[in-house]
Amino acid sequence: MNKRYIIGLVALALAGAIVGGCSSGSSAFNPQLRLTQSEPAGGTTVAYHQIELLSRPAVKEAFELFEDHNTTNRSEPYADPVLRGQIKSFSEMFRSKKWAETLQAILYPNVMKADLSQHTTKAAYLGYETGGATGSKFGGRALDDDIIDISLGAIFGNTLSALGVIPDDHQEAPCLALDNVAYDKNNTTTFPYIQAPL
């Protein structure tokens, strides 16, 4: 199989998963709802079984011990017995207590939040959690949000103080605050909104 065909199949599978996972009778997004599909699917009731919990890029990877991944994968984000404490304890190793507590409050629970009452044309990663400091109060994630740099900047850099969320603790680790990979894609105005593979 050629490379373009494989990439096309992967993109199609991803699009199907996204579209299939977005059908809801409610206009309100509530991540606290139980993750069970109660409507019949083809004459049978189908239950959703979570395999991996991975919402905010870099959160699990930066804070959580690998041996704890299975525990958090089997937990609801609002009742995670591990991640909340690991965010704080990891951050306190090299940041102030206030910084660690603020970061914990912003990144836990590990869900992508969006305020659907906001009338905006652009999502903004951590916008909901920071009261709009990242661009809008809507939250979510725009295609061109450099979420890894935002996350690394919040953990190791001065992103939170630059956004006015907390005073600078002057304990940055600049060599860890960026991934040095630019977003160099040209988004489109039609689905799937990203440029075709090169």
C-alpha cells in the first residue's frame, strides 16, 4: 500500500470516530455525565467502555507515572485518584507552592472544557479555565493552538504569569518551556479544516 492511501484511511477512521462520537440530543456539553450510551444501536443497547483517558495533551505525559496510567484510564476524570496529586507534587519539586496549586486547579480534571454559552468564532486552549486569558472564554481547542507549548509554558515557563493568572515565581526552566516545533499548516474553511497530507 502506498503512504497516501494509508494516511487517507487513518484520516477517514479518525473523522468517523469524531463524527460518530458527536451525536447528542442535547446542545449542552457536560463532561460529568456518565459515559454510557443508552439509545439502541441496531436493535441493541451498547455500552461505552473507556480504553484510555487522554484529554489535555502533555498532562498525563508530564505529570503521571507510567505505572499509574491504567488507574487513571479506568477512572472518571472528576474522580481520578492519582492525577490531581501528581500534578501538584511534580510541580512543587521546582515551582512555588502557589504555582503548583494554581496549575493543579487549571489542569484538573483532565477534560477539555468548553463554555457553549460564549458567542465567539475561535476556541482557545485553557480559555475557559483562565477566564479568557488565552484568547477567549470559550475554551476547547483551535486547530492552530500550540497546546504543547502552552502546556510546557504553564509547567516550566512563565505562561501563567504572562496571562495574568498568577504572579511570576521566577523559577522557570526555559529549556523545557517550548517544544520548538512550529504549527506550519494552512487550515481551510471546509471540513476537515486541515490541509491535505504532503
